[in-house]
Amino acid sequence: MLWTLVLLLIGLFIIVLLYSTRTRQKNEPPLDKGSIPWLGHALEFGKDAAKFLARMKEKHGDIFTVCVAGHYVTVLLDPKSFDAVINDTEFLDFTRNRNQLLKRIFSLQLPSVKPAAERTWMKRHFQGHGLSKLSSSMNIHLQSLLLSDHRDCGPSKWRQEGLFSLCYSLLFRAGYLTLFESTDNAAAVYKEFRKFDNLLTKVARSSLNRGESKTANSSRERLWELLSQGRLSGRSETGSWQQSYHHFLQEQGVDAEMQTRALLLQLWTTQCNAGPAAFWLLGFLLTHPEAMEAVRSEVGHLISQDTHRQHPPTDLLEAHSTPVLDSVLSETLRLTAAVMISREVVQDKTLHMANGQEYHLRQGDRVCLFPFLSPQMDPEIHQDPQLFKYDRFLNEDITVKDKFYKDEKILKYYTLPWGAGGNICSGKDFAVQTVKQFVFLLLTHLDIETCDPDDKLPPVNPSRYGFGMLQPDGDLQVRYRLKEPLYEI
Ligand code: HEM
Ligand SMILES: *[C@@H]1O[C@H](CO)[C@@H](O)[C@H](O)[C@H]1NC(C)=O
Ligand SMILES: *[C@@H]1O[C@H](CO)[C@@H](O)[C@H](O)[C@H]1NC(C)=O
């Protein structure tokens, strides 16, 4: 007993010693270790990363190193210098950190899968010919789910629901039916997935209590089971995305057990962002009448051009440009997409900033970009950055605006919802089409409004900064009913 205590004390002493011996060297970014040994700023970081990093930016400027749970993380917040990190595949590596997360969150280890081969495989499905096939299948599922959810309720009867669950549930189930093979358990998968997704940030930070850990474990196992049902029952559809994924993993030498686990990773990657994005987009429209008016007028114009009703209406979206809706989407993502781009320093590196300054980065540390703070919420780039302005990404002649400046220099990165570089979202084109289709479908099929005209959007759940699309804390209640006739805008 006494010896355990002594060993514990020695261990603690070593930790404190190691911690306090790190000092800022010449040419290194400002170092901020926080007041708790080893943990450093971990608690503040996990609670609200955006608030914490904004405070650090205020204190130290565009680059600084913080201690987070035993790791030293250099945070770079100058978008003009992002390429120095994004482009570097020699001194910086993103696979190790990713593999740790996959193991922790999905109990998944795929050492034999080559990242480049996986990206190539993904692109084959989510771009080019594969894309239009998926997109039209997605559209069919969205439409039939919307109508079947309404079947048991009189056509002109108003319903009330939270907008977040409405959007997430529809897009998730349609996405699941489009990509995966089991067709009769979409609702069950959605329900279980939401349970898992709600604990995901805590799993990633290893901050679960016992009860939560148990829930996360059983939820993960239940999802593995649900996701492999289609395959086991022999109902698997040839040529489906899921089947092609199994083939790919097989070729890469992945065993059956890990193949099943990998399905949950793919379910998360492909389904966790579009629903929340659609929620924020519609939420902003419903709480900003002039934005809604502008989008309705653009959609109405599209429909009126198709006088003979020859096309399924969503084809119109592909055949015509929709600069207003595009701007609304970009503005929504600027405000609510918060990816963290993270790399491990595998060799000592000199980081060249755009302003000519140079900083030394130590091997074993991490580098991290958080584009949500800058460029996305940077007042020097986007005026009144906390406000939703539907026409922020529109020029005066109603074309897409893509020129933004900081210190009078034109910016390559003025918003980064999709990440950048080696692990930029492979599903970007599919996601954009899907969200646009969804908004089009809802505006043409439903009368929809907030329950109270003064209702505001709920605040952001601050624990999700760094995990892609943000989610709300709470929901926005809406009333809606099917239009009679459809397509009257
Ligand atoms: C608005 C919706 C979406 C947003 C904002 C979004 C954003 C992102 C971001 C930021 C990443 C990089 C993650 C990281 O660096 O850790 C990513 C990766 C990825 N996304 Fe999306 N995504 C969306 C929808 C989708 C959809 C609908 C699909 C496919 C159906 C998809 C497929 C992927 C894939 C496969 C990757 C992994 C790329 C790789 O690591 O090689 N995404 N997404
Ligand atoms: C980054 O890489 C791209 C393409 O590989 C290249 O065009 C660009 O000049 C590079 N930028 C920097 C800062 O190295
Ligand atoms: C959950 O699973 C992990 C590893 O898979 C394990 O270490 C942990 O003890 C489990 N938690 C509970 C409460 O059973």
C-alpha cells in the first residue's frame, strides 16, 4: 500500500517535472501550458474549443502552442499561411492521429488499407458517373420518405416537429437507403445512430463516465449488427455502394469482422453532416424572411421555366444555376461547419508564414488549423461575421462571389467547410446536390413555418467544435403540411 503510494507520487513528480521543463525556445511559437500539469487546457478545449481558441488568439496572435492532455498542439489561425501545413506531406502526417481516433471511436483497425487507394475508391463513387447515379437514387428516396411519412395524416393537416429531427431523420434514412443494403431497418439504424452520435465527442476525447461508456459500447455493437443484416440475409443488391466497399476492403486484405466495423465508420462519415447542414440552412431561411423570399423566388423561377412539366423538378436544379441558393448554402456552412485540420509533426520542421516569419515546430507535436475562427468568423474577411447574410456570397449582378480579401490580399481560403488537402471531403459534390435537392423538395412540397414568428434558432452545442457540422443545443419547432397542389411555390 505504502509502496503504491510512493510509486504514484514518483509518477506524478515525473509528470510535473516533464511538464515544467518544456519552455519556449528561440523561433518557437508562443507557448501556453495552462495551469494544470499534463492536462493543460484539455478541459476548456473540450468544453468549447471555439471560445478557448478565440481567447488564445486574442492573447498570442495567429500562431501559438498549447498543452492539451499531454500533447503539445500548435494552432495556426492565419489562412494566408494554411498551405504551409496543408501542402506538407513530408514533415507532417495525418494518418496516425486518424488511426488513433478510429480505434477509439469505432474499435476499428485497418493497418493494411492504403489511404490513397481508399480515396481513389471513394472518388469513383462520389464523383463523375457514380455521382449522378447516387444523386438520382437519393432524390427518389427523399421524395418517397417525405410522402410516406405523411400517409397516415390527412393531406392538409398541420403537424408540429423539431426542424433538426425532421431534417436529420429524412436525410439520414434516404442516405442510408441509397448507400447501404438493408432496406427495412432504416428507422432503427437512425434511432441507434443518434444515440451513438450524441456520445461521439466524448468517446473521441475519452471523457465518458462508466454509464455512458456502456451505452456507447452497446450502441456500437447494435449498429454493427444492424448494418450487417442485409448481407447476412443474402438480400444484398449487386452493384450497391456497400457491396463495392466490401470488395474494396477484401482486396486490401481486411477480415470480415473489421469489414463490418468499417461500415459504421462509413455510416458516420457519409450521414453525419448533411442532415445538420440542411437544418441550419432551413432554420436560417425560416428566421430570415428576406432570405426565404429570395430563395422562393429563385425556385419559383426554375419551375415556371419548365412549363410542360417534362422533367422531375429536381433535374431543374442540375440544368440551371441557382446562385441565390448556392450563396445561402455557403453562408450557412461558413457559420456552422467547424472542422479541425490536424497533423502530427514527424520531423522537426520550419513553418514559413505568409508574412515572412518562420517558426520551428518540434517532432512529436501536433499542428492544427481551425478555419472556423479564421477565415470563417474573421471580421477582417467577413463583415459582421456572426450575422447570417444570405447574399454574402453573391456579386451585385447575382453571380457567385468568390473573391475575398484580408489586408488587401486576395485569399485562397475564405471558407473551409469541407476541409482541405489530403483529406478534403470526397463527398462534397454529392453533399451539395443532396442538400439543394432537399431544400427544393421541402419548399415545393410543404407549407412550413416556425411555430411562433418570433422564434430564434437554438444555440450551437459547443462540444462539437472540431467534428465537422455543428449541431444545435435544443431544436427549432416548426409547423408544416403537404401542399395542395404540390409545386405551387
Ligand atoms: C454538408 C455536408 C458535409 C460536410 C460539411 C462535410 C465535411 C467533411 C469534412 C470537413 C471532411 C474531412 C474530415 C477530416 O478532415 O477529418 C469530410 C470527409 C469526408 N466526407 Fe464529407 N461532408 C459532408 C457530407 C458528406 C457526404 C454526403 C458524403 C458522402 C456520402 C461525404 C463523404 C466524405 C468522405 C468519404 C470523407 C473522407 C475523406 C477522406 O478522409 O479521404 N461527406 N467531410
Ligand atoms: C501547394 O501545392 C499546390 C499544388 O500541389 C501548389 O499549386 C501550391 O503552389 C503549393 N503552395 C505552397 C505554398 O507550397
Ligand atoms: C467499452 O469498451 C472498451 C473497449 O472496447 C472497454 O475498454 C471499456 O471497458 C468498455 N466499457 C464498459 C463500461 O464496459
